[in-house]
Amino acid sequence: MNRSRSPYLSTRIAFSLLALTFLFPAANPASAASWNVHAQPARLVNGGPLLFQVKPPQRLESLSGSWIGHQLSFRFDAKSKTWFALGGVSLETAPGSYALELTGETVAGKAPSQKVSFSRKFAVTRGDYPRIEVKLSVESKFTEPSPEQQRQIQEGQEVKKDYLSRVTPEREWSGKFAEPAQAAISDVFGSQRIFNGKTSSPHLGLDFRVPSGTPVEAMNDGTVLLARPLYFEGNFVVLDHGQGLLTLYLHLSEFKVKEGDPVKRGQVLGLSGGTGRATGPHLHVAVRWQGTYLDPAALMRLSLP
Ligand SMILES: [Zn+2]
């Protein structure tokens, strides 16, 4: 009995599906469906770096994006046929839903090139950053600087203002970001220290517990943007990895590179120390992207093209 009914039923179902497709053609527009936009990591947090990967519906000549007030220039990875851009979410960004606005230009062929655009929203949640009670105090020259020290502080601020917001469009980094030293972590990014009951500004880097004289290695390929002593940072090396991404290495006892040098991931930049504002020898590394600090540990966890 079932055998005689089933062909009729399946025909009914097929007709119903066909009717639905005609009734709701806009429910799944082909153009939007074929943009594939993906972010890494799966959970985006304030202070976190991220990688956007985009597969557009047609071949593109160029692709750029706008993301929470930042401009992203995408690069094409021929192997995976995806466009990618490294970026981040500033620590000050409030949790919420933010749009990645994409604008591309199609490859000119029989038809002239045309502008295409697409937008996708991503949720940003609050990162879990610790609050730590700190008993240590720093020398008074850092809390009550003399006029000469104030001049040095001012000079350091001007150098940082001039160099640390630079954006070199070309990408120099390639593949994963590596640890600058093989050592235990003594303080994480985003932690807030409480000195004598007062909450200080958040820790904007990652601290490695290393004795003085430990080799400090480049986290990725790049160019030495700064290699000079500054008041708070001590002997300070900054690498420019391109696309607005910089890595910073503080409190070194010795430089092994000079400004303008090209470097490879793993190359020794200097030796660790306790110069500048440091409570003892350690390595403080920071990641800066288009003028905002990002979590170095989270950057090292991204798997990058
Ligand atoms: Zn630190």
C-alpha cells in the first residue's frame, strides 16, 4: 500500500518546494550568498587581534575594508584563493555588533571593471583581563621626575608619536608570529595593576620572565623602525611588519640591530635587561596596530597565511 502512495507524496513535496522557491526568491539572494567572510579567532574581544578572510563571488582586482574606524587593505592569497587582512579591536571598544564594510573592484575583461560591496556584522565581546594587586613600587624618578627627566620623557613621547602610528601598506610579515623568548609569562596583556589602592592603566603588553642577557628574537619578518634608548622603555626596538602592524621590545640591555635593518622571524634583536621603567630585568613585548595596542599572546595564536 505504501509503495503506491510514495511516488504521489514525493511529487507533492517536489511541487511544494518549487512553489516556495518562486514565492520567496529574495530569501537567499545569490550575490550575497556567494560572499564568504570569515574572522579568526571565533570569538572577537576588545584588545584582540584578528584575521579577516574573504572569498568574493567574482574575481577582484583589489579589496579594501572599513572596520570600527580603521581602513583595511586586503591581500590576495593565491593558494587558498582568499583575500585576507590582519587587524584588531582596540581595548576601548565597547562590546557590541560591528560591521565590516567591504569594497572591491572586479577584474576588467569583456566588461569594464565595476565596484562591488558587501557588509557583514561581527559580535565583539569583552575580553577576560585580570585585575592584580601589586605590592612593588617603582623608583621616584618615574613618579616625580626632575625637569631634566621631564625633558627626556617629553622627547620619548615625541619619538613615539612620530613613529608608532606609521602605516607601511606593504606586508612584510608572513605566517605565524613567534615567541620573542622561550620563557614563562610574568604578566599578561590587559591586566590592571592596583598600586597602593589605585588602579593603574591596563598593561598594554606581555611580560616574559627572563634574566638579563637573554636573546630577544623578532616575532616575524619586518624592518627595524626604532632601536634607541627612551626614558620609560629603556633600550627599545620597534619592528614594522607592514599593514600598520608593529611589534615593540622593551628594557633591553643591548642592541643587536640598528634602525633600517631588515629582519627575519627568529633573528636576535638584542639582549633582555631592566633598562627604563622596570621593576627588574624582564622582557615586555607589545603589538601595535594602526595606533592601538593589541594582545601579543592572541596574535601568536592566530594561524596566518
Ligand atoms: Zn610589561
